[in-house]
Amino acid sequence: MTDMNLVQSPARHCLGLAEAVIDLSAIRDNVRTIQQRLAPGTEVLAVVKADAFGHGAVQVARAAIEAGATWLGVARADEALRLRAAGLTVPILTWLYDATDLMWLSDVDVSVSTVAELHQVISAPTVRDVHLKLDTGLHRGGSSPDQWIERRIRRGDGVSYGHDHVAPRDTTIALIPLGYADGIPRVAEPEAQKPRLDFAREVCTNCRALELSRDRSCLSCDRQHCFDLQ
């Protein structure tokens, strides 16, 4: 069991829930296989957000680094800080943070999605390295003149993985920094969002894409409320 990581639900002992045993040697093999397909000297960033998708962030990160990964990627600032507290020293990139988080990220790289977010980051004296996030077609964020939390898309543009939603008109997409890693079900009911939001189609690991109604806009500082209607 020395090469295994046991992942248990916090409620396991009182509810009798299942547990998962993660084979860390498989993580190493996956990283090595990816490296073999890359040009020599290419760096590899292992994404360990959402507790490495439930596999155990610190243990998976260490296994990936042992196999040759040179970077770690997380979604939230607190995830990066936990990796640093565990003694991991490789470069770390995070892309969900607020102004307070930036005060603690002196040795963590951050990405920016808009000009407005870039201005916020460069005003923080603790931030050293900044990465520009480009929209490669998911329309959930990326470099543009718009606010980071708000994306204007054209008729026919697809949104997020698989482009399951194709905009029937020019519209605005808001990104809510809550996803299924935070307990939002992937089958979240669209009708619950009306009339303020026209649809709620895409729930991802750490964010949710929502179409704003035609007469509404939002800013990156707007507060969002999430209710469990079940």
C-alpha cells in the first residue's frame, strides 16, 4: 500500500460511504506517457484542482512531479497555498482569486482573462508572474476587452465542453465560480434560473456558465447566490 493513496469521504464513518484507493504509480505512468509524446524540453503542468479531482491533491502532485511534471495547476488560490504548505516548490499557476488572495500569492503565478483583471493584478505588489488566458473556443473566459465574469458571444458560438449549447442569438454569458467540485449538480435545473437568466446549461468543475437575460448585465464584483431547491 506504499504506492497507494486512500481517499475517504469525511462522512464515511457515520454514513458508511465508499472509499477510493488511488494507484499513484498509474499517475506517474500517465505523466511519463505524455512526456514521451512531447518534444524534448517541453514542460508539463499537472492540473490538481478540486483535490486532484477527488484523488488527493498533495499526493497526486508529488507523484506527478516525481514522474517529471514541472508545473502544477489549480483553480483557486487556497489550493495553491495548501500545496505550498505541503512543501511543494515547483511553479504553481492559479486562475480563480480575488484582491485579498493576491496578497498571499507572492510565489504563485496567476492568469488573467481580461484587461480589467490585468489592471487588478498589476496593482498588487506581491504578484510576480502573470499569464494571459486566451479564449480558445469554449467562450467561458479568456482575453478580451470585456469584464472577466462576463462574456459576449455571437449567434452560432458554442459554449464550454462539447459546445452542447450553441447560442441562437448574440448574447452574454456570465461565469459563476462554482461548479460540481463545489457540490453544484451537473443536472442543475435551468428553469430555476428564470426569469433573470435565460438558461443554465453548463456546469463545469469550478465554474458554471449562465446566459444573462437580454436586459441584464453584471460586473466581476457582483455577488451571486446559489440555493438548493431540492
